[in-house]
Amino acid sequence: MKHRNLAAGVLALAVAFTTGCEVENPGPVVNEFLSEPESREGLVNGAQRQLVFGLVGQDGIAREGLLMAREMIPAGQTGAHGHDPDNQAGTVNPGEGSEYNELQQARFVAETAIQILTDAEDADPDQLALAYVWAGYANRVLGEHFCQGVIDGGEPFVVPSTDPANSYLVRGEAHFTQAIALAEDADLRLAAYAGRAQIRAYLATYGVAGFTWADAAADAGQITDNEWSFDLTTDAQNADTRNSMFWAVAGQPYGSYSMWASYYGNQPDLAATGTPDIDEVTGEPVGFGRPIPGTGYFETSGDPRVAWEFGQTDFAVGALDGYGRVWFHRPTKYTGDSDPVRLASGREMRLIEIEAALATGGAAQTAVDDINAMRAEITTVASPNGTAPVGLPLEPWPDPVDVADAWRILKRERAIELHYEGRTLGDHKRWDQNGTPGDLELPDFEAVSDLFGRFEVGLDPVESLIPGLTGRQLCFDIPNSERNLNPNLETVG
């Protein structure tokens, strides 16, 4: 079952410019007009619009995050829908915060809507609950992606903070709790339970007082349908709010990422020599890193959650520094630029329950058995080279050899289930900072190009309030656009 709301509405009036007309910008809409019944839907939907913009819109943080999490390999494209070489390598520089402003606007618009609707005497309970839901998810996205936080120009705080007034995640959890209490619509209430389960699991990983794995699992248990999801609605008619996760790999003309050399795509032949190309006689790929047919998780499993196809061209757009043209294995998770993007799903709730059991001393075998029971509900699809089984339940993971191995399988299953949804980077951060066992099975991009070892980790853990973080960069900095205006912060970089 899906629950979607059309993104529309803003806090300021748009100004139209037409030939021969003089139009005066009326400025921001004052709150007394926003509280009128006819304005409320646009106000609430405006929060969703900004969340789309910041998460998966034109320069959404999910796309930069997927490079840091190594979900796919960059194709080398810069400019439109591409990334600078240091960002392609997974480095975040001081003062770079991706779509920080848009995500803060999503939080602010939703929380403004809450205040306005709360003050109104005739507010619809579900409309107010929806405002709380958007505020909850906006805060969750901020909490998962940023090293430190700021609320409305205040003092910086570590993420996650335990102070309810200065914590994206604690703030988001409270918003979901209010939505649960208010919502009359059953599906909307499930969206709030799912969001609260996500945040409670995140906070439980850190051992934040008052947030337990038992509570996270209880919330997850409210969603019993594994096919259920709560989605963001994207809009192809607007560059800011179309699904750029599709657009960036649609080959029209963009091809910013490839599944090749990732965990999911054909693995690179590192023993081959020469420049990547197509042999004129055989029509087969040749050269260093040529894709080995039948290799990689999708070709061996047929798992539709990480499906890919050969691109319209053999190579993606651009050239990867240190390698050259990248073989184009185009992800097919999204099929159009108005495709919705999941914020929560039933299968993720099962994985929260399983992680909660593992984190509190549950048996490794039981955890993997539960994962495999969920996998058995998923039907395999054909792979590009025809090597995957088709029309069968997904193969189970092998029995774990120990608890760390069960964690490895859990981490991989989450990465598969949440692939290309802007979630994996946050998982890597919480597990890394808390020493959670289990290998992430990251692809060895360094073997493909020296680009991936060329840049130092950009953020200082002390300055950026990210204690315990080592090695790869796993969160974004507060950008200088905020630092320049906030007297509590210094400009960096």
C-alpha cells in the first residue's frame, strides 16, 4: 500500500514576468494568510517539495552520499548531474554541505506548518499529522547525513545529540510521536511509526538514553505488510523536484554512475591490459577493467532490488580520472523522472527487528534465518548476461559462521533493500562510530583508479564534532553558506 502526496506550495509567492507587464514582488506571505484553510494544503505539501529537492532533486544529497557509501562507481561526469573529482572519490571538504539549505528549509517549512495548524482552531487532524510526518522525515534525513547540526541559527551540536531542542533525530522522533497521536488515517499513522522506528534504531545504535532497540522493534512491528511503503512524490515538470536518481543515469544525455565494479555489477578484469574499448572484430569488451560477464551480485542472484541493464551506449558519460571511460551498467530501480522514492518500507521494518535482536544478544543463526525468510518472498528476474535464475525465490544467505558474520549479512541485506534511496551512508556512519561488527564488503575502487586514494579525508573529526569516525568520510559538514551567517560558527576551507 502506498501513501503519497503531491508536492506543491511554498512559503513565498511566485512572481511571473510577462512582456509589457510590470509586476511587483509582494514578498513573503504573512502567517495570517497561511493559516487560512485554503492555504494549508499548499503549506504542508511545500515541506514535501523541499524534502524532494534536498534529498533526490537536481543536486540531491542522496546522490553525493551514494558515492561516499560506494553504492556505485562514478562515471567521471562533472557539471550537470555530475560531481567534482574529489567528491567522486568520496571526499567532503570543510564547508561543503551538499543540499543543507534545502533540507533545512524542508524542516523549517514543516515545523512552521505545525505551528500554524496547531494555532488554528479548525485544523484537520490528518493535515496536522502529515505536517508532523514531513517534519519527522526532514529531521531524520538531516540527522543521518550531517556530522553536526544547527537549528535556526543556534549553537552547533554533535549528531546525534541528546538535547531535544538541539538534535535532529530526537526532534524528529518527537514529531513522529505527535503524528501517531493525531493521525486518523491508518496509512499515515503507519508512516509515522515507520519513521519513528528508523530514528529509534539510529539512536539505539549510539546508546542514547531513553531510546532502546526494544522500542524501535515495537514500532517496526506496527507495519506487518512487507510490501508496504511510504514514498516521496517527485515531479518531472520541475528540474528541482524531478527524480534525479533516474535522470542522472537516464542516458539523455546523463550517465553519472555505473553499477560496474560495484558489489552489484560485473566485476572488473584487473588482469586485462590496454585501454577500455570494444573489440572491432568480436564486439566484446577489452582492456583493463573490462566487465567479466556473469559476475557481481545481481548476475548471480537475480535480485530485482539492485537490477541493472547495459546502457544505451557501452560507456557512461565522461571519463573517470585515473581510469578513462567507465562501462555503463545502468541501474533500473527508477524507470522515470516522476518515479516515487521510498522513505520507509515494510521490509526495512523487518530488518530493524532483526538488527534489534542481534544488537541485544540474539542468536546469529536466528537473525540470518529471519533475513532468508524475507528473501524467499522476493522473485528473481533476468540479468543482462542471462546468468541469473529467473522466476524463483531469492537464494538464502549461507549460515553464519559467527555473530560478526551475521552482522555482515544484515549489513549487506540493508544495503540491498535500501539501495539508491539515500540511506546507506547513514548506516555506515552509525555502525562505524559505534564499532558495530561485520564487514561492509566495500568494492575495491582503489584497484580501478588511483583517484580513490588521492584525496585526504576532508573533515577534522574534532572540528566537525564527529568523534570516533575514522578512515572514509561518512557525513557532511555544515556549509559555509550557514557559517557565514551564523555567529556561532567559523568559516572553514
